[in-house]
Amino acid sequence: MKALVIGWDCATPELVFNKFLDELPNFRKLLKNATYGRMESCDPPITIPAWMVMATSINPGKLGIYGFRHRKNNSYTDIWISNSLKFKNVPKVWDILGKYGKKSCIIGLPPTYPPLPLNGCMISCFITPDATKDYTYPVELKKEIEKEIGEYIFDVPFRTDEKDELVKNLWEMTQRRHELVKYLIQNKEWDLFWFVEIGLDRVQHAFWRYFDEQHHLHEPNSPYKNVIRDYYKLLDKNLGELLDLIDDDTAIFIVSDHGAKRMKGAFCINEWLIRNKWLVLKEEPREIVSIGKADVDWSKTKAWGWGGYYARIFFNVKGREENGIIPKEEYEKMRKKLAEEIRKAKDDKGNVMNTKVFTPEELYPECNGDPPDLMVYFDDLYWRSAGTIGHGRVHLEKNDTGPDDAVHAKHGIFVKYPADEKRIEASIYDFAPTLLHTLGIEIPKHMEGKVIK
Amino acid sequence: MTEGKEEKGKYTTVSIPTPLAEKIKKRIEGTGFNSISSYVTYVLRELLASMEEEEEEAFSKEDEEKIKERLRALGYLD
């Protein structure tokens, strides 16, 4: 048996299984012979690391990836960007299949730049600097792609107010990628074909307010009201065309790394830390600046934070950070204290939020790489974290790094076809074992999930 | 170990002992490897990749700035 895995980044169970289902004829038809349901993502439920957790059935701590960026050598400002080399010796499903002589074709799965050798072919993800780079394995594949579809589009700048332009770019990127997928499905040998369409994540972040009446910035009857629905319809149309190319001996999976929900606002973590005496500035900034550019008094600062869909908090520890002040023996006590205080943080209306605070050690049996000291989901992720300073307040109604209407929800989707029609609840850790099982390959013992039956 | 039909210049011939070739032939029976060459290429690539230095950088300095700029434009960095 072979497998085609269709990755719809950010596909949201409430939308595909309910709200838009009637308008997605191909998807609906597929569900009649499918095992499907919500798939719980990892912690944190973010594109990087979630796709890699799906491809390995290994937790982010063991993989050593906690997001797009990480601190370099406990620096206050230096970062490294997630990339494939950081876990190149970790077996991804295509590495395991390769050992059995099976061929894989992997497209756009983050983070796969730089593309590493495999038995098959690969096109890297949106972490690729640009299309002038060697973004394929084997290298010659790039020429073939350009001949077939022109310049490959990795991503679109989606945090923009130029919404018409964004719609045009999203449709163009998605159509081009699907044309390429159709070409490769027919022209390459493969046992596993797995591609990820990032456009769905972008369209939901950029247009959520126009269709969700509960969104605090909802604009009724906006011309963009149906953009998200229409994008799902575009995916559905392409799904139908892909199904026409597939033989009966191919299992089809449709999966997402996490879901989406409305953003209630941005919580300025560093503004809050300043007000609560954890972070001290030498001078108030005159404009909005990132923490890296702020005039921080490190001799008095105990903790600072990063923005993102979840907040990462770092402590200024003696002997670890350059100007660390928290003695090592007080570190655990301080972590507990700050975690308690953050759990009591209030929203813009003065209500205590449903905020979740974790230490990486609580979430993962081992913590490789550069983990933060605390991980925070403000109001169960409804409030994103803003890292910038100089707003003069803690709560923002909009994102600080450009327009963004949605945040991440913990559950994405899982669909397997053909299978008995039944609703299930899956875990992202179950995906790799289920895929290997479907392809008749023994499941390695290190995998953390189970086979979905 | 020749791949006659391949484009000239992109492939070269390497000699391996016949018993080893026989062993590989047996090893790949019933797998997706359709030739000794494809198996040997796969194994060598794996080996070389694992031998490359751990600290190899993914991005040159210039590329790192480029990708940070793009991630900033995407709103992932503040």
C-alpha cells in the first residue's frame, strides 16, 4: 500500500467537519469512508514544532525545538532559527521508510530547510531564505520544478492591510503548489507522498475577523466575509483533482498541525513584567521597541519574555546569563512564584484569564536544545503574547507585529481514507505510527503514539 | 554498477567486490530498491550525512539575516 498525506496547515475541526462541510463536496464524500476526528496537537501547538512531532512521534523537548526561534547560548539577544540540521539524526517517517527501500516525496513540511538526503525527493518549507537557494533534494529537482510551474512560492506576507493583494497571492501560491504536487504525483516514484499547504494558516490569520461574529473586531458584511470559506473550497477543488490521480492501493490522510480560533487581543508580556517588578528598564523607550532594543537594566531584571502565539519567559540566572542575578538555588522558587502570578493575570476587562503556565520539564521527559524557563498560554491561547515594549499598557486589541485575527487552537484534524466510517479523537503523536502501520512497516519502539484503528 | 541509461557525466562507475554485490542483491530483494546502485547510493548518502559535523550551520550569515527579515515581515519576530 502507498500513502498520500495532505497537510492543511491550521485546518480547524469546527470548520471542516461542520460549518463548511456542505460546501466541500470532495472532502464530504471522502468522509463517508473515513476514520476521522479532532487531532490534539503537541505543546506548544505551533507549526514548528508540530509538523515535526507528527513526522517523528517524538516530543518537542526531545527534538529540541520549541518554536521558530531559540536563544543562542543563553544570550539576551542572539537567536537561531529552526532548521532541519538541528535534528538531522532523528528518524522522520521518510527516513524509516527509506531503510525499507520505500520512496518518499516530501513537500513544504516545516522545518525541512536545508533539505537533507532521503530515498526519494524533497522540497523544503517556508523557512527557506528564498528561491535562489538549493531548496530541493536532489538538487536537480529545482530546475524541473521551475520548468514545470515557474518560480516556487514558499509563503506570502500575510500580516498586511493590503487584503486584495493578499487574496491574489494566496490563491496563486496555493494553485502553483497544487499544480506541482499533481505533476510530481504522476512523474515520481513514491510510497509516501506528503505535502503541506501553508496558505490555509495564512488565510485564517488574515481574515478570521470577517466571518467570526464573536471576534472583537468583527466587521459585518465585509467584502472579505467569505474569503476563508472560499479558500477551503479551493483546497476541496484541488483535493478532488488529486483523488482522480490516485489508485485504489493508496491510503489518503488529511491532517493539520493545530486549529485556529479568534484572537481576543495581544498581552504585552514585558509591559506586564515591568509593572510586576520582574523586568526593569534604565529608560522608558520613546517608541515601540523589541526587548532586544530596549534599555534593560539587567542588574535588576529577574525575567523577560518573548511574543508569539504562546509566551516564552526567561530568567536572568547567575552564572547562566551574562549579567544574571537570580542565584541558582532560588531559581525553582522564583519560577513557581512567577508562574503563580501569571496565572492570576487579568484581561482588558479586569477578569482573571484561563492562563496556563508550564515548565518545559513538566511537559517533556527531556529538554534538549534551548528551552525557555516558562511557557505561557494566555487565556488558553486566546490572547497572543506581544514581546514589544513602549505601548504604555498591557492589553492591545491588535497584534503588535502586524494584522492578525486568529490564534492557535489545540486541536487540528485527522482523516484516514479508506477506513470504517467512524469519529475518533487522535493525538498528533499517533500519526507516524498509524502511517507506518498502514504501509506495513514495523513501528519503532521510541515512537510515543499509538496506531489509530 | 553502471546505470547505462543515465545522462552522461552525472553518474560514474565504482567497483565493489562481487560477493558484496551479491549480498546487496539478496538484501534488496522484495524492497523498493530496484538496483544495487540505488541501494549503495542511498547507504553512502546516509553515511556521509551522519558524518558531517554536528555544528554545521543551516544558514550563512547573509541568509540568516534574510530569513530573519522574512520572519519579521511574517510577524514571527518582534
